[in-house]
Amino acid sequence: MSELGTLILARAQGRDLLLEASQILEVLPAAPVTSLPGPVPGIAGVLLYHGEFLPVLDWNGLPGHFGGMIWASALAILKRRLALPLEELAGVLEHEGEGPGLEPAEGDPWEEILACKCAVGGASMPLLDPDKLVDWLHHQRSRR
């Protein structure tokens, strides 16, 4: 993986994670999500964003989800045209050097959608990979 740069520390579905700032178009206050007529694996509904309907991730649809829906205070709009509901934005970190440090630990319930784990303040934090997340969602949809 190339140099990361600025990372955003967030909390989603009761779990701390990192997002690459370069992968985010905008962070908005939480807004109502419009339900879809039928169930779509991994998608909670859609959000109108600058005249475009964007799918909103349903964290409960991910492998190893941690229970019921947790209230989101913000939505991160990814360049990959997907909105991520976030409970909290906890800070911004500058990652120095090449590569994030660690690969995802075997058995991490979100391993399929993580780029790796980064060492942050003595802890190992998962870094979300938007490309893997969107690929995972497409794969779930094709299995229907």
C-alpha cells in the first residue's frame, strides 16, 4: 500500500476504525435515509446528495456485525458514491511513512472490507478500504 497521509478516526457500529481522508468527499450531519422498496444486502436505503441518490451502508449487513443499529451522528460520503453512517468522528491523524504497518488480523470480522490495520497510539486500528467494501456489496447483491 502506498503512503496514506491523513486518516480520520471514526466510530461505526460500536467499533473504532480509520478512514483515509483522501477517500472522503464530504462529512455531513446525519440525515433521514429513504428506505428501498425491497431489501438490498448491506444497504439501509438511499440519501439525496447534490441531486443524486446515494446508497447508505447498513453496517448490520456486514460480516460479524455487532448487533442492532446504532444511532449515527454523521454520514461520510465516499468518492466511491456510498454514504457511511458514523456514530462519531474522533479526530484526524497524520500517518507518516510507507504503508500502514500491519495486515488485518486473521479472524477480524470485517477483514473482507479492511485495507489493513494501522498502529495508532499503541493500538491496532482497522483501516476501511472503500474499494473492498463496494466490491463486497456488489458480491452480496449478485448472490441474491
